[in-house]
Amino acid sequence: MKLSSLEEYGLRCLLQLARGGSGQSLTIEEISQAEGVTPPNVAKVMPILRRGGFVESVRGQNGGYK
């Protein structure tokens, strides 16, 4: 099975969030640095994952995705 690059980035972002634990939220920059994916690509895929119900977004000072 072949995956598009955006699908691969989405899976990598999900795996990074899973490694972080359930209570910790990660910013786009933190996910980007950990996975070696550019911040614009992470910023593109995270809202798609949020709308799909895979991640939750947190606003504010300690915000990010979890």
C-alpha cells in the first residue's frame, strides 16, 4: 500500500503525540522538530486530524495538540 506524503506526515504526527502521553500537549513546532517534518506541513495536517477526531486542540499559553 502506498501512502501520500501528507498521509505519512499525519501518521508520524499521531505517533509523536502518542509517545508524549495523554496529558501532555505538543505545539506544531515541537512535533515538527521531533519528527523532522517542516512546520507548514505539520500545520496543514493537524487540523485535518482534529476534524477527524484523532487529536484535540488546546488553546492558550500551554496550548497545542494532544
